[in-house]
Amino acid sequence: MDAVTRLLSDLVAIPSVNPMGRALSGPTVLETRMSDYLERYFRDLGVPYRRHEVRSGRDNVIAKYEAPGGRRTILFDVHQDTVPTDGMTIDPFLPKIEGGKLFGRGSCDVKGGMAAMLAAFARLVAEKPSGSASVILACTVDEEFTHVGSSRLAEERPDVDLAIVAEPTRLDLVTTHKGAVRWKIRSHGVACHSSTPHLGDNAIYRMARVVTALSDYALVLSRATPDPILGPPSLSVGRIDGGVSVNVVPDWCEIEVDRRVIPGEMPESVPGEAAAFLRERLGSLDGLEFLPPWVNMPALSPNMRETDLAAMSDVIASATGRTPSRIGVPYGTDAGPLGQAGIPCVVFGPGDIAQAHTKDEWIELDEVRVAAELYYRMAVALG
């Protein structure tokens, strides 16, 4: 087994499940074991690193390769967490190799990219290629839910010239993507026995009118002026909960709203805009409560210098024989907060987003090996 495959196998075998706001606990939950592994990895390489607590039990692990005479510094960013394992049809933490693919939770999103970045980083440390850029490798937490790790990193504003964020892009260059705002709306009512519903105030009925209005708002957004690459913004209601029993008129109901933003939109304005639409449509917001967003992630506007993108394209083409596409994607990444902090960002890595979060998640091993070579060459070419 080659070194990159061994590294990826080790990473997949270490659970780092993000509870995604649920009351999950146990040895498979949170990034602690992954952070322990990364700390040992960087310590064994003999490079300076730090482990920075972002939230209780959740630590960004950041290491640096100081290139001899390096003129520029690149940030490699990759997240430690995975989505939960509900519904998986394979053992999520038993890496299995079959048909040139490695199966397991996180293999595609994003431990394949992490293995490639770690391998490239170790090679830079060992070989110290002439003219290379210095590299800060940041392994962040909680990307799958709130992006708190990358947001903290962005607040620190690392002294870098550009960032390469690992996500499954099939080795294409993602230069722009949507952001996301997620918040809850809660309706309040008055509980009573269901045999006399007229004595109560049904919070689910009130929320039903809200959901219908938000469906209309989603249609309005779909017709808004689109981004030339990403298209229009969008809105979706993804969860609903309420009441305590079928024989009790419910005094509460709650929904979770997902609003995708495009470059130029201000995430902090989104809940207020939705509330204004609801007020106009429903006549008032009586009995409704808008909870603060738990995700407030900006979109990534194209912000990378053309000379750097061209250098990256040349590296990819020379190694693969294929000129990469420059694309935009509808999902968010750590590049959102980093780009907002003024860091030129591109998202790039092995794997196909279609395999991320799936019941039998996998990644092609050849692509991971190629990515390790490409990350290394990019550090040299961008120096």
C-alpha cells in the first residue's frame, strides 16, 4: 500500500462525526481524536504547530512549513469533521479498498483532500524544493455545520498571499460559490385538549401559513437577478417540529430555514428580508419568533489573481494532460469566511461532490495520489 493510501486509510478509521446540532455523544463524535492524530503527525515532522481551541473539545490544528528564502506564503485549508453516519450501508470507519476506490465516511468529504494535503506538506518539509512558497496547513473544525473553525481562522487573518481550500472538485478550480444562512422560526399558540380546539390557538396552523408564504418567497428569489455563474439565490424549509401529542392543540411549532446567498448579498440581512416578506404576506408577525442564525456564511466572490489561477492551471495540465475547468458551485466551503477576510481563495481537491455524504461514500485513490502531487507542485509554482 502506497503512503497516500495508508494515510487516507488512517484518517477514515478515525471517527470525527459532527453532531450537526443534535444531542449525539460518544467516541465517534467531534474532532478530538482527529486533532490528536494531526498533532502527532506534525510533531513527528518536526514543524511548528499549534492546537487552538475554538469550542469546547473542538480544536483547529495549524502547522507551518517555512520555505528557505520563500517569498510568499500559501494557506492550505481542510476540515477535520464529517457528517453523521445515519443510513450508511457500509462500515463507516472501516476503510475498504475495492476497484481502485476507498470506501468509508469522509473518504470523499474531505479526508481524501486531507491525506493529499498532509502528504504534500510532508514532502515539502522533507525535500525543501528551491523557490517554494511557505505553507500554513490549517485543519479546521465544524465545517459541516457552522464553519466556526474557518471563521475563527479568518478572524485571526493569517499572513498569507492566497488560500487553497480542499473540497471534492474533481481537480477543477472552484473560484466562486454560494453562501448560506440558516435560522429557526418558532410559532407560539395556546394549548388545550383537542376535543375543544376552539379554546386554544394552534401553533401548527399558524406555522402552516408561514411555510406556504415562504414557498412563495422561494419562488420570488428564484426569479431574482442571478449571479452570472451561480444563478439566483434560493430558500428551502428543511425541518419542522411541533406539539407534544395528537390529542393536545399545539402551543409551539418550529421550522428550520436554509437560504443560499450569492455574491453581493449580505448574509446578515437575509432573515430580516424574509421577515419583511412574511409581514407583508400575512399582515403581521404576531405569535412568531425569529431565532438568531446558527450559520451565517458569506458567498465566495471570485478574488484570485489571474496569474495565480493560470499557474495552478498549468500545474494541473502538466500533471494530468487536462486543462481544468474554472467553475462555481452552489454549496459553501471554508473559502467563504476566508474570502470575506480578504484572502484570495480557490477551492480544489480530489473526489466528486456527488459521493459526499452518501450511504457508501468513496473516493478514487488515483485521484487522491494525483492531488498530493498537485498540491506539492502548486506550492512550488506559486512561490
